Amino acid sequence: KVQLGSREVSWGFGDDAEEVDSGDDIGDAVAEARAMKEAGTLNEKQDKALEKCEKHLGRLHNLRDEVKKIRAKEDGGAELTQGQQAQIDKNEARVKEIEVQMLEAEEGLAELLNVKG
């Protein structure tokens, strides 16, 4: 779980984590900004903030996908090599870092979306 201010997110790979589609990870601000972009109502700052969030979401998706592919080998009955397990550990640590960055980026986007005028 990641704590940032009053928000808490459990996007990790904990023992109790459920596999979810990366589309479920988006917050209200990202969803709202996507709708505004489709409608052509985002200003330049809001668009850049959305791009930053999208970049983090893409990285999270790629890292999770890689871990899923490595774990599929284990589920197939093959034991993971030391290198494969090290890569999983590295990816999981990176996911946690990106989750914090994503929360910060999303909070910045939400602030920009709430600014009137």
C-alpha cells in the first residue's frame, strides 16, 4: 500500500493482490481529463499533466505485464531461476516507486482541473 497525504492505494503485488486490468487504476482526475481531451476542452497545462499520468500508467502496465509473463512460467510448473525472481523483485520495487509518482501526478492534474477560468 502506498500512502500519499490522505490517499492510500494498494496497486502492488502483495500476497492478497488481485489481478486487475490497468484501466481500473485510473483515478477520477484522469478519467475526467480523458473525457475533456476528447471534447477538446483541455488547456495546455492540463494536457501535459494528463500525458504525465498516461506515461506512468503505461509504465505500470508494462512492468505488471512483465511480472505476469514471468510468473506464468512458474504456474506452468517450471521453477523460476534466480534471475527471473530478481527481475520480479526489481519490477515490484519499481511499481511502488511509480505508484507514488502517479499519485502525485494525478493530484496535480486534479488541481489543474479544479481551477476555473
